[in-house]
Amino acid sequence: MALRILINGSKGRMGHALAEAAGTLGLTVGAAVDVGDAIAPALLGCEVIVDFSSPAATKSLLELAIAQRKAIVLGTTGHSAAEKQALLALAAKVPCVWAGNFSVGVNLLFALTRRAAGVLGADYDAEVVEMHHRFKKDAPSGTAARLLEIILEERQLTAAALRHGRAGLVGERTPTEVGIHALRGGDVVGDHTVMFAALGERIELTHRASDRAIFARGALRAAQWVVAQPPGVYDMQDVLGLK
């Protein structure tokens, strides 16, 4: 029998993309729900939740997954650091894949960024630039946030090193700061560039998404993988075997 998934946030762009991609991957949409729908009874006939909705819904979804012992794939972004810390404790009680980006290409970008940040010294200034469509509500994107985390981890820096844009007389760039710039406009699905710039040379790692289907296919691949895993919080690096 095909794996049955519950899509939460079914009326959104990603919800539609997930429904379209499910059939091509041999998955069954057991339920498709959105704001105002009763999720608990719909989940009874499904093995895994796939959520691309609102950060306000994450806690209740995790509690429901725990109560019904279901796996869950979370693609929602926009949580504060404190919120996510509390939610991770809940997510660890069930098999959970939580990622800011489910694209296979982007997850390779994560791995390449970690390698570059580890090899290139502090004389290579690190900057991250992301661009998304005009309708995106949070900034920086979840993907950009993860890229920044990787750079900070490899360079043993804290979040205090981050510079969200620059304006005014800010002085010379310090060796430890990591810049982040969020652009918004049009219908851009998602562009991310990590730049390492030194005196005399610059390295740029770029991923551009032109079709939301890549995220849907990745999330459904994660759903197929996570149902066979023990409780714990995983990411796409685990799903793809990149760790």
C-alpha cells in the first residue's frame, strides 16, 4: 500500500505542489487540511504529516503527532530562536524531519558551504544574499538562516557576529562579521548565494530555484524516509546521507 500523507497547509503554494508531486512518487494524499479544518480525525488514516503552513501551527501539530504516534515533516519557517528550542524538544518525541529547505541541490550547497567555511580563513569575508518573491513574510529565509548557522559553527562565532544589511556610516568591515541581505520582489521562488571574498579573489556558491516542485519532491522523499526511523529530529542531510 502506498504511503498515506496528511498535507497541512494544503491551500498554499507548497500545499498544491505537494499534492501534484505525490502521485508521481507513488504516494497517496490521505488528507489535505488547512486553517479551520479538523486535523486529528483526518490524521487517523495517514502515516505521516507534511507541514508547510504557519509557525503558529507547529506546536499543536507536534502535540498531535505525539498523541497519535505519527511521523512528521516540517518545512515551516519563521520561528524565533526561543520558540524553536522549545519545539525541538517536542519534535524529538516522534520521527521528525525539520528543514528550512528540502531541495537536494540546496542541501548540497549546505555541505559545500561547510567545507568552504572550514577551509577558508578569517581573511575571507563571508556574506549571504537571498532573494524571494514579494509574498514571503519572514526574513531571512530558513535556508539563509541555516547557511549562516553553518558559517558561524565552522568559524566558532556566535549570532552576535551577524550583520543584517548595512546603512549609514558603519565603518570598515570587521574580520569576524558575517553579512546577511534579504531581497524581496516579483515571483522569485528562491535564490541563495554564499560569498567568501578575500583581497584578490572571491568564491561564490549559488543555488537558484525556478520551480517549487523541487521542494515538494524533497519533502515527500523525506516523508518516505522518516516513517522508518526511530523518534528524533533529523534534517535533509540525514535523508540524503550527506552527514
